[in-house]
Amino acid sequence: MVYLARESSEKLAVSWQDAAIIAVERIIRNPGCGHLRIDLRPAEIRALSMRPFRKYLVFYRWDLEGRELEFYRIRHGGMNLSPLFLFSGG
């Protein structure tokens, strides 16, 4: 958000933050939304685009058995994403 405010405008940064909050709230209400990213690890990471910033994705995992949500990060979908998920997790 600081980057957007500095490089673009504070108004755009606030809009981006609002879109991120709305996307996270949507996931909380419906943990299976978004699409499964079989190319990323740990297994069963899902991604949901942020409206209207559709190129930005919220990455998360829904553990159905434990009924837990794990949020990982928000990144631009055009990035090389695999290296961003090279951590030991679930």
C-alpha cells in the first residue's frame, strides 16, 4: 500500500487496500472460492483475484478437516510465483 501511495496516489492505495479486505472477507465467508493452484506448494493453495484489481491474487489454503484458513500473501499474478512459496508449511 505504501508503494502505491508513493508511486501512484493515496486514493489508489486506499482502493487497493479496500479490495484486499473485501477479497479476504469473501474467502472467510466461502473458503472454497477461487481456483486451486496445483503449481504451488504447500499443496492445496488457492488463489482469488481482487476486484477491480484482478491481476492481484490472494493466496490461501483451506484445511477442510481442521476447518482452518491460512492466508499466505497477496501478489501480482504475472510474477514468477513458485519461488515465493518455497517455505516449509502444511
